[in-house]
Amino acid sequence: MRVSILIVSYNTKELTLQTLQSVIASLSQSILLQNNSEIIVVDNNSRDESLAAIKQLATASAIPITLLANTKNTGFAHANNLAIAKATGKVLLLLNSDTLVPQGAITRLYERLMQSDSKHLGILAANLRNLDGSPQPQGGALPNLITLTNHMLMLDDLPLIGKFLPSTQNQKFQGWVAATAMAIKKSVIDEIGTLDENIFMYGEDVEFCLRARHHHWDVAISPDAVITHIQAASSNQKNAVLGEIKGYQYIWAKHMPLWQRPVVNTILRLGILLRWLLFATIGRTEQSRLYRSLLSQV
């Protein structure tokens, strides 16, 4: 098996079906992958009849689909790890359930990852686009005190100089990529392990890429493998922001020196405070309230 496509589903029935249909069509039209690929879906106890719908689609699919059903929502990392344990491909593609995959995208990811001149290229993300075709930023520099400060204090948004500042959210300084559409060599997982299940959702991709880089694997984005991502279709803004914050705290607790932890907490709180005041000043009341509520949780 050349490629295993891993998809986690949670109450996104129509979007998941749309994603699966686009994946099936893309793989079926690939001479390289049509007979050498598989799809593994893990449903995190959806309540919207996703299971029945996916089962029905699987019976008519030209590409084999394995469906795993959790009895509770175990989180993004744990669900993906269940799929990883079943996968037999040389390349595993983690794919969000709210994506659209055009013809050739998966083939390009596979070919570049397996045929790269650099034997150290281990993780390759798709070039993400919004529904209107505009670029969707992803990834950034690996987390450290400087890159986190530039992000949380919004220094990377400053006119003229911001784009030159390394930040955990500045794609120009590529150290990690999003798990939205992330292709991984199986040999990387064999060496560094699977996703960290202590992270329920948000930040698991940063932590995984950090471990990969520590083991001298390269991380990149493929410019010609374009995939559309219907952003935040399966979550809400508060969960996303809080998950990101908690992810940074966990990464520092796991990987960084002990003395840096209070410094990081201060940086995170300052960033939340800054956004609260900024949104209040410009009249974006809902977002101001969101960040104000987060102060007591960090």
C-alpha cells in the first residue's frame, strides 16, 4: 500500500461525505494510487448519523474504506492514532473532515515526499486554500520564547517589519505545518512515535513537528498540491483559541526548560489581554468578551 488517508469525523456528516467523495475521485483518477491506497475513517461518537452515511458510501467506493467507531469523543490525536495503527501505507495523509481534494493533489504529495532529493523530508503539508481560492496560512516557526512572543504580542502583524519576524504563526519561517492535510512518511512515525494523546485537539501538529525536527526530519509545504479547507467547520473559535493556548503550555511542560514555564504563561496572558483590549477598542464586542473570558483559564 502506498498511501493511507486518515480522516477523523465528529458531527460533520455532510462535510465528511463531501471530503470522502473528493478523496475517492482523486485517488480513482490516479494511475499511481488507484490500486494502492486506502481510506481509514475514525468517527468520534458523532450524533448526526455520520456512521450510517459513511458505511453506505463505503459499500460503493472504488477505494477501500475502513470505518472505526469510538463510543466517545476521544480527541483528534487519539482518533488519528487509532487509524495510524490500522494503516499499511508508506505515506499516511492526515486529512480534516472539512476539506476538498482535487484531482492530483494526493499523488503530488506522495511523489514529492517519496522522490525528494532530500532523504530527510519526512512531513509534507498540502497548500491550503479557502473556498474562494485565496491562500489559507498554516504553520510557522517552531515554538520558543522569541517566536511565541512575536505571535502573542502581535509583533508579526506590525507594518513593514512584521513579516520579517520569526513567529509561531509566520509561514515564512517554516518549522511546523498543520495536520489539516499533512502527509507523513511511515518511517517518521516508526522513529518518533504517533501524535501525543495528552493534547485533545489543537497543538498536536506543532508538537509532532517539533519532535520530528529534533530527530532531523525536514518539514515542508508542497506548493503544487492544493487542497481546500473549510476552516473551523467542526469547532468554534473559543475552543480553537483555548486549545492553542493549552497546547503551548503543554509543549513547554514537555519539551522546554522548567524556568521558561512562568515566562510563557506571562507571554500568553499578555497576548490574551492585548487582544481583549484591542477588540474592545475597535468595537468587536464578541471577540473582546471571548478573550476576556479566557484570562481566567490561563
